[in-house]
Amino acid sequence: MTEAITPAAAARSVAGPLLSLRGISKSYTSSGDTTSVLDGLDLDIARGEFVAVLGFSGSGKTTLIRVASLYVHPSSGSVTVLDHELGRVDVRPLRSRVGIASSTMADMLRPQLTATEAVMCVINGALEPWWHTYTEHDRARARDFLAQVGAGAMADRALSTLSSGERQRVQLARTLMAEPDLLLLDEPTAGLDLGGREDLIGRLGALAASNGTAPTVLVTHHVDEIPASFDHMLLLRDGQALAAGPIEELLTAENLSECFGLELTLNKVENRWIALAKTKSRGV
């Protein structure tokens, strides 16, 4: 029998980490073949931490986000969110306190909705505005969050008219409006051009540096997409943690090279990281 929990209980002070994963493994079976995506992963996210998760495609990053957001159960291991363990609690009210922005979640929204409607209806945990009544204050707050992520000009446009990158911004605004206790961002810069990407990274950095922003987990393939204010990291390879902890200690050329299986150089410019493959000189 699962434990009942109310939204108010989910928001109360948490004694330990907001998110704790212990020995998490996840496998999928298709046509008789089993593929392991996560393998014995441990991870803690505490209040005030902003964590970048790096790894190559297929390393388990998106599965990690899906487990942490309580939409996927691991094959083994324990998941504790806001002091409540997955499998022992009704996850529906807990999910409302864990904000997730991803292309998968964005695709669940009806294309005919305006950006404002898509953001506004999250306050009722809904994908549509039809079933609830909203005030002008709700609409104004939705517009404010859209402006906060650089999407203010899109407020009255239908989602179907937006690019994939613009829809990512709307999804992020929707996530912020829910005022979550934990924020999960799965490649939020995907689909953005250079200017849009740099603008959004700057905004994410400003959010991390401000008081009151929920602890955040950011999944990315690229070190140059880590906002300057992020302070922790997880390097993921083949579903296992190669390194986890303070970013200034663990983000090294050696660790990064091992993570991606490629000899890399690492430099820091304007408080942002840049990684390049080492070039080999040719003999004459």
C-alpha cells in the first residue's frame, strides 16, 4: 500500500537530499535482447546545488531524468524524492513538485495552444486550459515567465508556429511557473541557433545565481553549454558515474577524455568551459 501525500506535504522542509538515487539500474528488453541503460548509479541533489550532467549519446542521461522525474521506475535500486521513496508513495502530487523541461514533454502540448495558455495551465497540472478557470493575474504571471526565458514575443503565438527551440523555451517557462522544488532540464538548448543558445545559457546562469531558484539538474552533451553559475557535475558513461561532485574539482581534461573516449583539451574562457579534441602533428 502506497503512502498518501498532499502537495503541501511535498513542499515542506526536506531533511535529506531533495533527490537521492541509490544503486539505480535500468534495462530494456526488445526482441529477446536486453539493453542496460543505467548500471548501479548513485546520485544526491541537495538544496542550493546546480548540477550539469555530461555524457555521450546513449550514456543514460535522458533515462536518468525520466527516473528522477518519477515517470520511469528503475529495474533495481531506490529513488527518494522530497523524503519519499518511489514505490511507497502516490507519485502524482510529487510529480507536480518536480519540474521537467524536455522535448518529450513539449510534444505533449496541443499545437493550437498559445504559448501563454501552455504555460498558464501548469498551475493546475494540466495540459489544456479548458477544465479550469484562470485569472488575468495567472495570464500575467505566464507572460512574465515567458519573458524571463526570452520568449515574451511568442506569448500570443500558437505552439504550431514556433520552432523546436522556441517550444523548448515555452516548456522551460511552463516548468518555472509551476514553482517546483526540483528542476530537471533535458538538453534545453536543443534546436536553438547560436544566438538563442547563448541567450538561454545566460538566462539559466542568472536563474542559478538568484535566490529562490530550485536546485537544478541540466543534461547536456557539451561543456560550453554549462552556465557559469552551475557548481556541481556528474560525468556519465555507459550508465555509470565516472565522477560526481564540485565542478571546479572534477571537470578536468582527463575526466572529460575518459567520459567521451577521446583525447580532449579543456579551457575556461569568460567563466565558461571549452573542450576540443587534441590535434596530432603530422610528420614531414
